[in-house]
Amino acid sequence: MARGSTVQDHVALAEIDLCGELIIAASNTTHDRLTADEIDEVLKVSGPEPKDP
């Protein structure tokens, strides 16, 4: 196994985990689709950064 592939494997596993979380959230929702806010919540991200005046 090449040394660089280990890092890629961790990234791939993290992406698979996030996809799984989205699938679980989508299957538990009562409406047709997850909203952008619901997706952000599942992925643990916040909205856009405020712009400096």
C-alpha cells in the first residue's frame, strides 16, 4: 500500500460517513426533501460567513 493512499482512504471514509448521515436524515424526514438548513445541520456546517462592511 502506498503511503499517500492512507490519507485518501481517510478522506473517502469521512465522505462515506457524511453520506450515510444524510441518508439517515432523509429517511427520517416527514417531507420530500431535506432543506438546505437541515443538510447544514446534518453536516455540522453553518451558513455563509458574514461579509465585512
